[in-house]
Amino acid sequence: MIKVQPVGYRDLPKVYNIELRSYEYPLEHASLQELMELRGSIPFIGLINGMGATWAHGMYYQASAEVEIKRLATHPDYRMQGFGRQVIGHIWNEAVKRDVRTLFFMVPEYQTEQHDPDSVSDFLWKMEFKATTVEKDYFHRYGRPYDAIRFERAT
């Protein structure tokens, strides 16, 4: 059985492995642990099978009538099987329960320039998110600013 559930400390090594294999700039192990400790403000969920394997994870943050999806990743060995879609679906259902009007995701602009079916922007288009605005210098990595494109979907 596969289900979306809160990620616990015992799941942290699996989540970190997904981060390392999914992001150009993965969160450090200590940063993931800090985010888990802030669980009240940033729910941290994972798609976990009956054997305890974590295949995907996501984090989101509610600010008034919007929910920002902070992280979303699927282990590369399990992509194209709908697991990321299930995590988004869970976040979507939680947003609807809380009367949230908009879900959004900030994507580094350089990741949207690819026309790759595995890219995050193509995934978000398939999930009916629309690119709405560009935020200048939203991300900062290794002393360099990156613009972000805001993808959003109304609930």
C-alpha cells in the first residue's frame, strides 16, 4: 500500500538521498532536520510504500489564502509513475480543507528554459499550474542571484 504521510526522523536519510539525486542545489542534511523541527509551520510529507521506502517528498507553507509548495522531489528511479502527482494531490486536498485559494511554486528561471519532458515546468503545466510572474533575485545560491517564475493554480 502506498500513502502520503508525515515524514519522521527515521525517514530523513531517505529524503536526503532523494534531495541529492533530484536537485542541483539539494538541502543539506542539517537543513532538512531543521525544517522537520518546524513541522507546525512547514508540513513535511512523503510518499511511502508499505515496506517503508520513501519514493517522493514535499514541503509546503501556508501564508493567508495561499500555500507555497517549498520542495517537491521524486526519487529518480521512481519518476514517471505519478508519485509527484500524488504528493501535489495531497497538498491540494489540504489546501481545499483550509479554504486556501491558491497553490504556488517558485521555480528557478534557468530550470524553465529546458524543453525536457522531465523538467519541473513541464510537470507543473501537466498539473494545470500556470506561469504568472517573474520574481527578480528570488533565489540565492553560492553568492549568485537567480530569478524565479511563479507557477500557480487556483483551488
